[in-house]
Amino acid sequence: MENIMPIKNIVIVGGGTAGWMTAAAFSHATGDKARITLIESEQIGTIGVGEATIPPFVGFNNLLGIDEATLMANVQGTFKLGIQFVNWGHEGNSYFHPFGDYGYSIEGNDFHNIWMKFHKNGDRRPLYAFSPETVAAMYRRFQRTPDQQREDLPPINYAYHLNASQYAKFLRKYSEARGVNRLEGLVEDVALKPGNGFVDSVTLKGGQIIKGDFFIDCTGFRGLLIEEALKTGYEDWTHWLPCDRAVAVSCTQDGPTLPYTRATAWSAGWQWRVPLQNRLGNGHVFCSKYMSDDEARNILMSNLDGDPLMDPKILRFVTGRRKKFWNKNVVAIGLSAGFMEPLESTSIHLIYTAITKLIATFSLKGVSPVQESIFNRLTQREYNRIRDFLILHYHVTTRDDSPFWDYCRNMNIPDTLQEKLDLFKWNGQFFREEDELFTATSWVAVMMGQGIEPQTYNPVVDALDEGKMARELDEIEKSIQYLVKNMPEHDDFVKQYCPAVR
């Protein structure tokens, strides 16, 4: 502990979504107590695949004091109630993964178990009838929950579709107004301190040297500091998440803007569709072992809902994570920390949670090994839990129409995922571990949506008053129907609340 030095200069290397989210949060958290410098180059483009978010992201912007309508207008944003999955369980299969819950827990019993009992006894109402987000998505409606909404009506959980490049620009203005110093330049060299191996400085093209006490690596897949300088190491998850490339393109928005993301499975991967106010974001994530770049590009371009606005670009990646996210005086955030494909829109979420964990463990007093240990343990656990949820989508399928799906269906999976599957198949139970991101509703939506039927519901449900439960189900369904019926069309809400700044 005697070598701990105070942190006066924080250097963020890399801009984009990760860099400017970090700069905005740190400028908000530290005020004028530390000098924050962000280094980026206009010559380095952003990846731009993270245009869909999940509900915790709404809280991040609220924490920064950013007005939602202003933000959404500046990023051509639309609202997102969940994700529609097409062709995953089998070809022709479709289901919806909603934000929010199915019904609500009753006397400690998960709602899906109560529903399974009634369904087994002849109640034909589908599970999604008890999800306000799913029903609203079906009718292309949206409404933020009013501050004074009736207590018998459920809240609406939502996230955003946004232009990630415009979001970074928006946060740049926010950050610079709070004292963040932006430097334009390419980093050509990283100098380490001879005594402890900490990063001492970075040298820009042209010779300018930027010294710092604490560095945040937002340099994308390259991992300029965390990997090239500190040789941290990478844990490869390709054997579980075999897709390693994506072809991306934007196109015109010709129809209504749907209040949800769509993920359509093809023979060796899947296609995303993200609606913004002024365009659609599209991409085809695929496995190069089973599909060529040209074939993937042709599938994407043949399945656009508008005219292309650019030439498609190929992205290459390796799913996995750094062996350490915090190493010495460097923390990796964003793609430099790891990559899990955008199947459940977790890329921006992992930036946000890394920032919140870092601020929670960070101290201007200096860098301590205990901070590093806590941050790495919590972040590793979060990555592992999200990894398991993504593997679930690929593994739980009856598709046998291609070698890719044969591999996914038969591959070995992590014990932590197998345990969840076994418990649910046995009697419909789900156990959420600590603060893992995805709730019972998320897991149930995917497992049942892709064809897993438990042997029976949890028999504890039989202890509940059946007549009372029947009335509860009726009231939940009526409340959702009333709520959705009185919502505006999603397009109309967006036009009134946050029309895009042109």
C-alpha cells in the first residue's frame, strides 16, 4: 500500500460510445477533483452495431441528468419494448422476449408457474397475454408510464433504439461542458513505469506525450492498453458462441417504426433489425466456418425492409473477454474488455455497468489491489451470466437444416447453463443468481419460446386458492388490455414527444 499514488489525471484512450459514456459519467462523478482527458482520432471509425439498448440504460442517462426527449431527438431514437425472435426454435417459429414481467409474483410464486397450472387445466390464453410490453408491441403502441398512473395498471418497461454515433457526439458536448479535455490524435506508443509496470504515458503521432495516473482503455477490439501494452490475455468463447463476423448496412425506413428489435435466424447466424426515426439499422451476424462473406452479404441485402443507404461493411470479432478487466492502473471498457454479439443488446449495457462498477470502486486516493480484485470478480461474473443466456438461444433449438445448427444443438454448454435448464425442465422453476442481468421472465420467454416445456409446474402453486388466482389472472389481462387500448401508436408518440433533430 505504501506505493499508492493519488490520482489527479485520468486519461481515456478512445472515443465512440464507450469513451464518451465513460467521460460523461466520470465528469459528473468527480466534478473538478480530477483532470479528465479523452484521446480519439477522427481517422478511426466506430463499430456502430450497438444501436439497441435494454432498460437499465434509461437509468444511466437519468443519472447524468439528461432530458430523455432531448436525447432521443438528437439520436433519432425510437422506443423498444423487447425483441422478436424469428426462426430460432425452428424455421417458422416466432416469439417475443419482453422487457418487464409476465404478470407478477403471487405469494412468492413466479407467475409463469401459476399460468402453467391454468394452461394445463384448459385455459387457452397465451402467456404473452399477461405481458403489457408484448401486447403493446403487437399493436405497435407505446406510452411512457405517467407519474400518476392508476395503481391497478402495470408499468411499461422500455429501452431505446438510437444512433450510436450521434449518441457519442451528444455525450461529447455534455462532457466538454463539464471540463473534459478532448485531444485529437493517434496513439503510437505506450510507456510503462519501470518499477511496477503501470502505464505512465501515451505518445501521440507527432510526438505529444500525455501522462496520466489512471487510464481507461476504450480502444475497441484492439485493446491498445489492456492487451498490447499490458499483455492481459483473452478468454475465447468461440466454441460456445461460434459466430465470428457480421455484415452491417443501414437502409431506408419505409414502414411504421416498430417499438421492438427483430432478430431473424438464418442458416449460419442471424439478422438484426433496429428501427430509428430516419433509417433502419441492419446486420447479419454469422459464422465464417459455415458461411462465406459473400453469402452472408447476399442474405442480408435480400432481406432488407428498405433501400440500402451505404455499402455493407464486414466486421470481424472473437467472442470472449479479457482475463482481467482491471490490470494495474488500466481498466478496459467496451469492446476492449470483451465482446458478446448484440443478440440481446448487451454491448452498451456492459459499458454502462462497467462504468458504474468502476465509479463504485474508484478512489482518487490511488489504485489498490483490492479495488482491482473486486472489479474483476464482479465483471467476470456478469460476463459469464450474460454469456450463458446468449448460448441458450443457440443451443435450445430443433433446427437441423444446416451444419451450423447441428453444431449448436449438440455442443457442450457451461455447467451453470445446464443447471438452469435442468431445473426448469423438471418443474418450471428458475433461480436468479444474485444480481444477474436477466430475470425469470427473460429466461422463460426464450426457453418456452424455443420449445422447452417443463414436465410439470411447481407443485407449490397447488397451495394457492384457485378461485382467487383465476380472478387475479382475469384482472391482469383486463388491465393490460385497457392500458394498451389507450396508448397512442408508437409513431405518433415519437412524433409528438421527441421528433428527430434534422
